[in-house]
Amino acid sequence: MKKLINDPLNVANELVEGLVDAYNGEAVYVGARSLVLKNIQDGKVALLVGGGSGHEPIYHGLVGRNLADGAACGDIFAAPPPDIVLEATQAVNRGKGVLYLYGNYAGDVMNFDIGSELADEEGIPVKTVLIWDDVASAPPTEKHKRRGIAGLVPVVKLAGAASQTATSLESLEATARKAVLQTRSVGVALAPGAIPATGKPTFDLEEDKIGLGMGIHGEQGVAELPMQTADDLTPMMLNLIFEDFEKDAEVAPLSAGDEIVFFVNSLGATTMMECLICLRKARQFLTERGLIIHDVIVGPLVTCQEMAGISFSITRLDKELKPLWDMPCQSFCYSKMAGSWGA
């Protein structure tokens, strides 16, 4: 598998160096491998994201204006080690504490928890919110076991906006938890991705099959479906999200009049053409059910190297979350002007 790289074992460091260059002076490289905004206001409750490299532009590309203040960067598809988490925590801390916000993966949880303990020893208060939006990876009664996938984009956007005015670490934590609870995603793979160090596919998938519920680190899906058209696949995926809201006792079912953000994500190799074809069918499906699409995101934002595939995410807005969504933001991964497409 051809890749424009140098040493396969050094790609994470070099891609973060390039990402800092892409921020054009707005962010700096910190410690072993962290990315932090250059100008974080004093007294701010800080927001730190992070995870494995190789999913760009996300995690580390969500550092920016009205978004995350910094990112702890791991190796390719690997959690950042505790020392990197601590370095990033120290760099973003402005005296009001730091919220950790990241995808629910065992390695990330372990290393961020150790980083939190190290930060506590230095007198830095830390709270953690896990993103677990993948409805295919566990039932609603076991949400704590779910993976974090593309829903991390709307969740970080909302938490980043909230962090600009949060008066306490606890209030920011509460808003982030609400954003996670109201966000659900499902994804499918048409072909696997590959780790640069090996150049080999992370799983096998027959040409006439689609993998349902794959992970963004190259994990194989929970089931295989026959290859089908965009108009057949899209309603099936959306129904899984609707069913999940219905079965979860902690939230109300999606119903007519609900305002949502809808995100069509490419896993890397899936083209914009395919995303847009799915979007037109999804809009028809959602509109027929009375949902109000407040805003739309489309594009390869949460990627897995060359993986071909697509995911859908729905985030339900309320009186607290809607103005946070409408706040302008700017980063390498995602930027937004004021308002929404429908405004």
C-alpha cells in the first residue's frame, strides 16, 4: 500500500508537526507530542481532547477558536501515554481546571485516568467525560461499553462553545455529558484501512459485503450485510439510531419537531459524491419523520486511513445546546460561521 511517509515508526510525530504548521501560528507543539492553542485566556475552564493519531483531521484538528484548547496525541491508532496527557494538561490549565473529553476506548481511559491522577498530584482539578456514540457496539442499557466514533465532532464543538463561558469545571462537565447523551452514530465499512507501520489491512471484508459497526481504529464490524444501494442502506442505518433513542430510558425518542444536527462522515476513502448521495436520502427520511435539520456537516472528518465507509450521527439540540451550536468556531478540522444553513 503506497503512502507518502518517511520512517513508518515516526509518522505520528511528523504529522503533528505538520498539523502545527497548518495552524499557521495559532497552535504550538508541546512536550513529547501535544498540540495546544497559543493564546488561552486566563481563568478559563480548559477543554482537552485526545486520542490516537491517524484519524486526522479529528481529535487534534478540533483544537481551535471556541473548540478544544489542546490535544494529547498518541501514536497511530494508539492512546496517548500518561506523560503526554500530563504535559497537555499542564499546558492548557489556566487555574480553573481541565475537562478531558475523548472517545471511550480502554487504552485511552487507562492513560487519561493515570494522567488525571498525575495532574491531581500537581493541584490541577480534572473531570472526564467519555464519548460513546456508536449504537452498534453495545445496547442502550450498556452505553458505558460503547465506542466513540464520529459523534465526537458535534460533542467537542458543543463542549468547546460551552467552555468559553463556563463558570466552573462541573458546569462544563454537565454540558458535555448532555451533548454525549443526545448524540448517536452508526457506521459501515466497505473496505478496511491500514496501519502505516505494517501497510496491511486491519481486517478482511469480501467485495460483496458491508461491515456494520466497525471501529475507527480499524476494528472489524459487529455484522456483515450484503452490498446494497445508497438509498437502501441509508434508511437502515438511520433506523438503528431512531431505535436506540426509543430504547434508551435516559432520553426521549426522536420525534416530530425535534431539532437536530446531522453529520455524514466519510471514513477516508469514501468520496464526497457518495456522502452527498446518502445525504439527500437521509434528509428525505428525517424530514418525513418531522425532524428539523438545524445544521448539516458533511465530509471526511473522522477517518481511518484508507478505510472506505460512511457514518451518520444525529445530535438533538435543546434550549441550552442550540445556541452553543450556533457559536462560530474555527479549527483545522471544522469551522463554522454564525447561525445555521436553515437560518
